[in-house]
Amino acid sequence: GKMGYAIARNAMLRGAKVTLVSGETSIQKPRFVDVVDIKSAADMFEAVTSRSAECDYIVMSAAVADYTPKNVFSQKVKKADNVLNIELQPTKDILAQLGKMKTDKQILVGFALETNDEENNAKQKLSKKNLDFIVLNSLNDKNACFGFDTNKVTIIDSNGNMTKTDLKSKSEIAEDVVSKLIDTIKEKESKF
């Protein structure tokens, strides 16, 4: 959504060669960014994992559903008097897969959308999925996240450093995320 597009645009403006994998949206595509259009979570898994080896830095900001319908109907399901049960199955975890495939020189950034025990859940995701840092969105923050042009996040890195932002425009949040990415690149490069 808007957050991912803002990050792609900010990274491009700072000189990065950017590939943006995006579902259907009315948001205007950023210029000078290679946009890969996808329709489903399965498409996104394929598009991202097949390109990951050639990427130095990967930022996963998409809010991919945790579950997906097991069966997809090819035609409209007509209303009947009985209850319709839809069986769901876990969606393939793109971030976890990228964490497994990650090289020593790659930087992997994830987003966490939480409603309770937010910081602990984000820290667990950071560690479990082998991320360099995670951007925590809280659904408890007013005027932040989905449907707003503003956001408020907490950035937590693998060293345990935590930075909380004020409520500000998504383009300003994108600047913070890309700045953190640049700092992480410099830190990683100093180790090699």
C-alpha cells in the first residue's frame, strides 16, 4: 500500500535501483521504479523469492493475509439456505522464506502489525524470521496504518535498539525506514 510505495520512492530518490512487487492498487506507480504487478499472496511469494538472490536489501511492508481459502471457486457461489463453510489454510510465509534464504551480506526488513503485546511480538518475529530490523505498526494508534496518509511506528533492530516515531506522513516514515536501512548497510559493511 501507501507505505510500501513511499519506501520504494524514497529509496529510488536516494539512488537505489528499486523493484516494487505490488498487488492491485489505485496508488500511482512511482517513476523510475521497476514495478512487478501481482494478484495473490502466492504470486507475491513467487515474485519475491525468485528475485531475492539478486537483491542486496529487501523491505517487506505488504500486509499479506495469514490465511487463504483452500479452494477457489471458478464461478459465483449461489446463495442457499444452508451455512457455507470456507476452509482456510496458512498462507506461505514470504518473510520466513526470505529469512532462510538470506545471505550474510543481505539486509532483510520486515513489518509487524500488532494489536496486543506489540513490542514482544515484533521482537519474536524479528528473531524468528532472521531480520535486521522490523517496523512495528500498532492498530491501537489513532490515524495510523491502513486508510490514513499518516503513520506512527517503532523500529526495532537485531541489536535491541528501539526508535519510536511521532505520528507523521507516510513519506516521512519512509524516510526514517530508508535512513535506518542506510545505517544498517554501513554497519554491515564495516564488518566485511
